[in-house]
Amino acid sequence: MIKTKRVYEPPSPEDGCRVLVDRLWPRGLGKNRAAVDVWLKEVAPSGSLRKWFGHKPERWEEFKRRFFMELSRQPDGVRKLLELEEKHGTVSLLYSAKDTVHNNATALKEYIEQMKKG
């Protein structure tokens, strides 16, 4: 099972394997408090895409389209996530954005779910 969770929320046993999917380390968060098991920068949006998006909800659909194109060129990172899910059962994609709906982890989860459906 793939879940999403804001990295600033306290870790819980239900998180399973905690995977940070941001390109930059979250501001003001120490490594112990973050409790990140794996940091997969390669499945984060490129810096230019992240800056273009700017967490503007009106750009969400176009952001996802562009991000999915980037992910299609990064099969190793996505494969690592699927392997972690197989190994741990549950993987929580951790993100630092304040918006819990329009963020790269939510888009990445959608991408993975579409891949699984074939």
C-alpha cells in the first residue's frame, strides 16, 4: 500500500517504510525527528518544474502531466518504490508542502497507481 504523509507529522507504526520524495531536505527538520528510512530525490520533480508549479492549484493538472513525463524517464526510482512496497507492505511518501492535496507525493502516488493498473 502506498500512502502519503506530511514529513512534519509525527511518525507512526502505520507508516511502514518512510520515503522522503522531495528534492530538498525539509526546512527546520532534524534527521531524527523526520524518521526518514529512504530519501529518493530521483522521484521528485525537477527544480525547474517545482519552481514553475509554485504550489498553485490552478497549475495542478499541467504539473501532473509534466511530472509524469519526468517520472517516465526515471524508471529506476519508481522501481525502487515498488520494491520497497513489496518488501515492507506499506510505504509512506513523505513531502514537506503545506498543501495536502496539490503536492508531488500525491501526484507520485497517482502515477504509481496508474502504472499498477497497466
